[in-house]
Amino acid sequence: MPFTLQQLHAALAQRPVILAPMEDVSDAVFRRLCRDHGADLCVTEFVNVEGLLRGCQKARKKLTLQADDTPTAIQIYGSDPARLAEAAQVAEAAQPAWIDINCGCWVPKIAGRGAGAGWLRNPEAMVAMAKLVVDQCSIPITVKTRIGLGPESHMPIVDLARRLEDVGVAALTIHCRTAAMGHSGAADWTWAARAREVVSIPVIVNGDIRSAENADRALRETGCAAVMVGRMAIDHPWVFREARALLDTGVEIAPPTPEERIALCQTHLIANVAARGEPHGVRVTRRHLSGYLTGLRHAAALRKKLLFCDSLAGCLDILSGYGQEMAA
Ligand SMILES: Cc1cc2nc3c(=O)[nH]c(=O)nc-3n(C[C@H](O)[C@H](O)[C@H](O)COP(=O)(O)O)c2cc1C
């Protein structure tokens, strides 16, 4: 269900831990799993506005939110302001909690064509585009961007934050790297702190939040409203409940037990096969399994067996056999 602006701000005032939009990762199955493990808010994978407006099946599927998939925002990306505004209206009909505009994707085939981080080449144009989308939609619009293009550019993020607020953007997520950095190098959270100081809309800090302690420190050091977790969730979705516990009680909870690790492999495989069939559902789960099995005895041998198994029944047999060995 869509949030009002007040509801979005109230949700962001709770220091939520948010699942980042990640293409081919933050799908309906993974969002449910992260929510079950404590994610307070979720954002979909980015949706291409041209695909969406053409009625492309893949884009349309990404817009479908189940009744229990809430609060979830839909993220869109594109390079043409009018098309973004039009697509945002289509996305609005899917009743997301809010709509996020991707102004941070560094991948050359996207940023090179003026979408994603390409908007950072012309902050003026980014602000005008955001205004158009805000003006044409009736649910809250947020922007996710980076601190700048880098490495030689000055970092526009502080001024940009102020200007995005001025045109009615409801909240801002800052991935604290430059576009040139891609996903490497350390995120510099001080930029989120500087941007946060000049705006009254909520700022969500993102980049290198890899543990509950990181989430707690990022919120304390930046004064931001919320944290967004990307890659760590792929390997360790327990990060959400661990962060939630530390933020709420100041106490670190125990890491997942080996049994929980095995159970999550099973749950994720079953859910992905139900959503996608075999062998696709098994294959797309593999990127998670290695992380889920971290720290288990003979994890390398177990990973290898799973890597060569394309059937759900086979994977479940391997995992339950391992579980029995562990218990013996
Ligand atoms: C596989 C993958 C896919 C991603 N897809 C998107 C996307 O669709 N939209 C987006 O805004 N960012 C995307 N990102 C960036 C993440 O949302 C996040 O900003 C980035 O990974 C930094 O956070 P982290 O250090 O917690 O991973 C993606 C990142 C990864 C690793």
C-alpha cells in the first residue's frame, strides 16, 4: 500500500534497516526472506522505464507486489524525464509504498546513456527530472544516488541534496562512493553526514554496511535516518535482525546456528523453485548458498556438491544428509 509522505517519514524515523535494490537479487522471493529476517523496508530491483512503457513482460513482472510484500518501494531508471514521469505513474498503479528513482547505477551501458549515475553529469537536469516526476505522481518520490562522478569531479552531493529537497523529493539514499568507484574501495559515510546536515528530509546511508555494528556506527556517525544494506544481505540476510536487535537494545544477538544456516538454504531453494521452476530456481539461489554456509564444518565440500546439482530434490538431499551428519 502506498505511504503518505507523513507515513514514509514516520517509517524512516524508526531507524529502519532497508534492503537495497539489487538487480537479479532483490526479487519477490528474496524480499520476503529478508523481511522474515528483520528487514524493515525493501526496494525492488530497478525497472527500466522503456521496458515498462513498452509493456515488456520482465519489467511488468518486477512491478507485481504480493499483498504481504509491504512496505516495498519500486525503483525505476531511465534517461528521459518525461518517460520517467510516465513510467512512475504506471509504477504508482502497482501500489508500492513509494517510488525511488535510480540516479546511482554506474554500469557503463546505463550511466553512459544518461540514466543511473549518468544524471550526476548534470545535477541541474537531475533536479529538474526529479521535480517533473514528483509533480506528476501522488505518492512519495525518493532518489538514490552517489556522492559524485569521481574521481576528478567535485562532489555535488551536498548541494544536490538541498536542491532535491526543494523540488519535493521525499527522502534521499546516498551510496557513499563515486560512480567511478563502482562497488570497490571504501564507502565514505562522511558525505552522508554532510548532506544530512543541510536538509530536513530523511537521508538513508548506504555502502559497506556489513554488520550490525556497521549499521549502528553509520547511524551514529552520520545522524542519518536509516541504513540500507546491499551485498551483505546476499550472503547473510541475518544482518537485518542482528542490526535491528543492536539498534533497539544495544545488545548483539548470537549469529545464526548451523541448523538455521542449513534451513535457510532449504527455504530459499524451495521458494525460488516454486517461483521459477527447475533448474532456474536452483541456479539463481546458488549465489546465496555459499554465504549462507559460511563457518560450517566441511563447508567447501558441501558448496561443491551443491554447485553441481541442478535439481531441487538433489539439493535438499545433500543438505539434509549434511544436517544428519552434523547431528550425529
Ligand atoms: C548485484 C547488485 C545489483 C545492484 N542493483 C542495483 C539496482 O538495481 N538499483 C540500485 O539503486 N542499486 C543497485 N545496486 C547497488 C546497491 O543497491 C548498493 O547501493 C551497493 O551495493 C552498495 O551497498 P553495499 O555496500 O551494502 O553493497 C546493486 C548492487 C549489486 C551488488
